[in-house]
Amino acid sequence: MSSPTFSKTHAALVIIGHGSTLNPDSSTPTHQHADEIRQRGIFGEVACAFWKEEPSMTEVYSMIESREVYLVPNFISEGYFCQQVLPRELQVTGPITHLADKTLYYCDPVGIHPNMTKLLLQRADEVAPGVPRDQTALIIVGHGTSLNENSRKVIEQQVALIRDGGYGFAEVIDAYMEEKPLVSDWHELTRSPNVVVVPFFIADGLHSYQDIPVLLGFETETGAAASQRDVFRHNPHHLHGRSLYYSSAIGTESHMADVILDQVIDFDRKHQPSALSRTTEPKIIPWLQSKLGKGNLRLGQIQVKAQGTSFVIRHIDDAASTSLTSHQGAHSLREIVKLDAQGEFRALKSAPNLIRGWQVTVPSMAELLLALDIAYPAAVGMAMAEEQGQLQGVPLRSNLSRQTGMYRFTNTIRDDQAMQMVASCCDSATRCQRRIVWGLTSDQPLSGPATVKTQRLETAGEIPLLCMEVCPLLVSEARKIAQKNYAEQQTASDS
């Protein structure tokens, strides 16, 4: 498929992903597509935001200086998340929203774009090269859930388009993990000697690399995440007298970057947004430059040192080391900050467990800012906003009150429980280095043991790590407390 060509250097693009607190691969495709689009120079700024990772959809606006911001959900369907959760978190009220000094353009999710059909066909050919389509069944796999009928609808639409489009496959069917037709019945649902299975997911997460292989029958138990596997799965798998070809998730396809841009083009075509003043005075990079006045600075567990026209980034405990592994460019930092020394996923980048033994050199202030945003998402923008008196924290009760689904009871925790939860779960020495700038409510600050997380402890030459909103890990802890409260109440009422 051809790459869209246009220029929006006056605007910003924010790609919205789901993310995960458990799986290191969930956010990877979103970052990769952002890197590709950033490299093309189409937008003045390109950033990512996530539901379950950093930066959050509240924090990302601190990273963006452009007045016009295109928001593209990197989601498969226009269901619950794209219609309710994302608009709520992004503070959008429709396709075009005016928020403070920004105009937000909320685009359709990538999964419903017509060009997804081309990606599915391309992925099928890549996974089974040279295999005749007229002897091949194509299975597009989704999760399947009664909670979101749109998730199934978008897959059924793709199946119909391919089946009726004359693309030559002997069979084209949809299958699901949790509802009929079940992907575990693939050998009964198809007759062709060759079967190609393409997961219709955004990322190679728990489903595509752990659950579905077991359901297909070529794995007997779930394995590690994709990025932690030693050997990539080999095709074909010979099962039930057939040749089974299994693909990685469709969202990992490199041309998904083009689909993201297609959604921007389609938004402009459909809504014809009025042109704004296209001059945006840059503030973040000059502010960061001022903090480097003495040639070095500290942010969290990293130190930045000016070296001629370049900048060297290291772990603060490696400042004097002469035996470090050298890397070039901001993007190399993404893999460094992903896992801790034990190989566990660092879902919270501000956790005090950054590995040592490396140094990254970047050639410019712009790339230094990108590197710092990779290591500590939105930290620089939030620190600048606080210094200028413009950072608005989201109170704990406000965040918990807007939780839905399995988290809708989180706001029932008592005030004393909330304070103890913050003190223990956000402990700076073991859990999170951020300084909290939000209160219990807009009128009630944190108190008791939680006040330690609001104290200013930064030293000269240090950019503070700030927390402007409760993170998903703390929301999960609040849910556990609320569940325990409910169980105790039930026990008391039964006795």
C-alpha cells in the first residue's frame, strides 16, 4: 500500500494505545508507528498516550505545544474504549474539541479503516509465502465478548470484504477466543489443506502470543511474552493433516503507520477543520536548555551531561564509570528502560529500578527531549508547567469517581485507607520517585502518612518527577481495598 504524503508541521499527532501493567509488548507497536511517522517529518510533534501505561491521556498534553492536535486511537474497533473511555480521559466532547489553548481532532480508530483489508492480505501472504490462495483458508481471529459487539462486527466486516472481493482464498472465516465460532475448532471450521491464522489485535500481547497458540493446538501451555521468547515460532505447524500458518498480530504490521495517517486524512476530508494560526512559540526545549546551563542535570535516576554539541545520558550511579555499553540516539533508550535487572517489565517508568551499565549519546536538544520523554514520559513538560504555575493535578477522588467496569467501586475506600494506600504504594524508595501534586479532593490535600509524597526533595540541577494523576497501579490497589471492605461488610451483615 502507498504511503500518505502531506504536511502538518504546524500540528501534533498523538497516537492513543491501551498499554498494559503486565505485558512489555502491549505498547510496542504504538511506539514503533509513532517513531516511523516522526521520522517522516509530517507533524511538528508526535507522541503516544496510553490507558494503562505512561504517559496517560491527561499527562500527554504537557508534552504537546502545538495548538492543533490530532488524536488517533490505535484500537481495533469503535466500541466501549473509543466511544466512552478515551473521550472521557482525553477530555474530548466530539470530533472537534477546544481545550484551553488547543484544538483537538478526535479521529476514528485505525481498525475500522478500509485499508486494514490490504494489511490483512499482505500479512497472510507474508506468513505463508508461495502458498496458493485457492488452496488456503484464511481465519481472522478476535477476542469475542458480549461486552463489545463492535469488536466482532469489525472482524465480520473484514471477512465479508475479503470473501466477496475476489481475492482468491478458498475459505475466509472469522473465529474467536471466547465465543463461537471458536478458534480452537479451526480444523473443523475449514477444509483447505493450508490454513492461515491472523490475530486481529493491535499488539502481540497475552492473547496472540500465549493464549491463541494453545487454542490452535501447537503449544501445550502459555509461554513468555513475545519480546522475552528465545525462538520465534516457525511456520508451518503440521496439525490434523494440514499446514497451519500463524501470524503475529495485525497491529504489528509496519504499514499500520500509513493507516494512522489515513485516518488523519479522512478526518480532514470529513470534518474540514478551520485553519488556525500556525505559529506556536516553542517553550519546552528552551526551558530544558536553561536547566542545562551548568552543563549537566538530573532527572529521576538518570544524569544528562553536555559534551560539545551532544548530550550523554547515564544512570546516576554510573556517572564516573568508564566501562559502559554505548548506544546512539534517543530510541535506543526505549529498550533500556523497558525491563529491570531481573528482566521484569517496568510498567512504571518512575520506579527506582532502572538498570545500570549503559550510556546513550544524542546529537541535539530536540532528541534529548525525546530521550527524556522515553525514560520519564511527560516529565519535562510537567516540570516546566509546575514552575510556571500551570500544572493542574487531578484529585484522587475525581479520578476514582470516573472509573467504570470492574473499577467502578474504587471510590468507596475511606479517606484513611486512601492516605495509607498512597504512603505504601507510592513509597519513593521502593515504588515510585514522583512527587504528588494532587490532593484527595480539590479542597482537601493529602494528609497523614501520604504527605511525605507531596514534599519537595529535589536538589539543585534536578528536574522533578511529578505525578499529576493517580496511575493504573494505584487504581488497582484501590479496587482491592474496596473489595476487601465489601467482603467484610457482607460477613458482618451475615453474622
